[in-house]
Amino acid sequence: MFLNPAMEAALDRITARADDVRRAFTPGSAPRSSDAASTSPGSDVTLDPLSVSAPADAYFLVRSADGRTAYTRNGVFSMRDGELVDAGGRNVLGISASGGVEPVRADPVDVALRRSSAYSIAQDGTLSYERTAIDPRTGARIVQRVNAGQLCLARFPAGSALASLDGTLLDAPAGVVPHRGLPGDGNFASLLPMRRERSHVDLDTSLVKLKEAYVAFDALQAAETARGKLSKTAMDLLK
């Protein structure tokens, strides 16, 4: 079916509004339409020790599929093969001992021997876990708390418009270099452990706007149908 530009634009609006409704259930997500933004998203308590909420002006760093550094406010993390990953399975980045940025991961030997458990993230962004070992002399079971790495945060200059890749994954503006640091280092506030940031999408507004988009499309469709019938009648009269 051929669609005129007005109807195509109306369908695009429906898609955008539907995306906002879906994003309302994703932690830390941003709306496609600015009028659907929530003014005070806040966060919720969770029992997940790998879920953290970032300071209001900061982003977590992750490694995108093409190897670039991307940014997100969705701090719902998990462990995969000893590596800390975000909700999309991307590596979460932290500060290495040399000061560089690299994926946060547990000791590969501990992972291979399956002696790592009870992972958690602290206020300062430190990922730690329990290492279980057996003392070869006494046979006693020893449990140590091991620091695997520390999450990095980024802040952009005021007014920077980050490009949204999927609602939660963001790309830095061209030519803009963010300031990087650690949670609680004096430049960045601490993380909120065991907190899940709410979506930045206002669900009620998004639903209202989605309904309006459907109504507008139906009106255009009705007008197009009426125009088609009128054209047919005119052609019939000319025969």
C-alpha cells in the first residue's frame, strides 16, 4: 500500500511513542520524545548486589559491539564468565592499576577453578567477590574478599547532547571528551549500591501521546480513504 508523506510521518510518530512506552520499563533509559521525559526518575531498592545507581550527572562506561566506548545510566549489571557486563551483555569498564580504562573482571584463575562467588559492587565502584580456598596444610576452608576492579564514571560538559543508540546506550557528541573519574573520588559522588534507577520516561505521558498518535493516524487514513472515494466518483462522472 502506497503511503503519502503525511501518513509516513504519522507512522514514524507512532513508532517513536511506542518506543517511549517500552523504555518506561528499562532502568536509566531516555525517551525519544523530550515531552515524555520524567522530571524526577529516582531509584528503587533492589536485593541485587550488582545493581547500582550512578550520580545524577554521571554515566557508566561500557564497550560497544564495535569496540568503542559508549555510555549508560543503566546500572543493572551481572557477571558473565568472570566479566562484569551490562544488561546488553557489554563489558563494563573500570580504571586499571596503570590508570587506563579496561573491562572489569575477576581473576581468571578463580573463575576457571570456580572459587569465586558473592559478587557485589560498593559505593566507590569496587567490584569484589569471595574467593574460597583450602589450606593444604590444615585442610581448613579459607574465604577471602577480593577486589576485582573499580568502575569508571564519565561526566560531559553542560549542554552536551549525547546520541541515543537504543534508549539506554549513549554515544558521546563528536569532538567532546568527557571527564573520567571514580565514584566518591571528590569529583564524582558515590554510587548507590543495591539501587535500580528508574526510567527517565514518564509512562502516563507516553501512553497519552501514543494514543494521540494513533488517533492522528486514523484521521489521516480516513481522510485519505474519503479522498480516494471522491476521486473515484469524479472519474465515474467523467466516463
